[in-house]
Amino acid sequence: MPKYELTNMVMVQDKDNGKILLQERVKYWKGITFPGGHVEAGESFVDSAVREIKEETGLDIYNLKSCGVIHWCNKDTDDRYIVFLYKTSDFSGELIGETEEGKVFWATPKEAAKMPQAENFDKYMPMFFNDDNEAFGPWRDGEEIEIFYK
């Protein structure tokens, strides 16, 4: 029976200067990415995103806009890794400089593109800036990943 893993990722953007909030992950999926995490039992997708951002950044976020979903599907097992994508420029609170997940900081999108990103994060980024609402990435270990935007 296939396994399903539900996660979220949020782009928080400061509307005053256009900078985006980044996380330099150090535990797993190492590199630069947007903060986010797993959906817990009994939790809505939006509630999980709000909770994860609070835990990983110290910020309270509001008025999340869906940017779509990316789902990865293993060609051999049909296991799926599903990422619900959100963005917002409505937030309050004080930024925590670092947690066990890694440090968080503000940068421009151009600066972020030049940083050492987590594996496949470059495939997530277009979803936050374009009108695509779905991306599908079938994969098999050892093969090049191709992603299809819908």
C-alpha cells in the first residue's frame, strides 16, 4: 500500500522591501528553502502552515494565499510526497534567528537564487511567482527528475 506524506511550505514576503524569508536547513533536505513542515493528525493544511512558521521563525502569519501543490510520486511504490504551497506578506512578531532546523533570514529573490538551495527547491520556486497551481514530479531512485507544471 502506498504511503502519503503531507507537508507545507510558505513564502513570507516583506511588502515594504520585497525581501523573502529563507531558512538554511541543517538537519535534512539541507540548503536554502522556505520554512514549512509536516501536517499533523487532525490539523488543516493552513493551520499546519501557520504553526510551522511560528515554530521555525517566531512569526505569526495571516491571510495565506494558496500557490498550489507539488506532489512527488515514486514510480516503483506509488508513495507520494505532497507539498501545499502558500505565500503571505501579512505577519507580526519577532524573527527568531535560528532553531534546530536552521537559521532564518531575509533576502531578495535574486540573492536567494544565488544561494546553495536544498535539492529540487529550484523546482518549487516558480510556483510562488507564477500562475501554475500544480506541479507533478514522478521519480525513480537514480533517475533524473522531471517536473510537470499544470
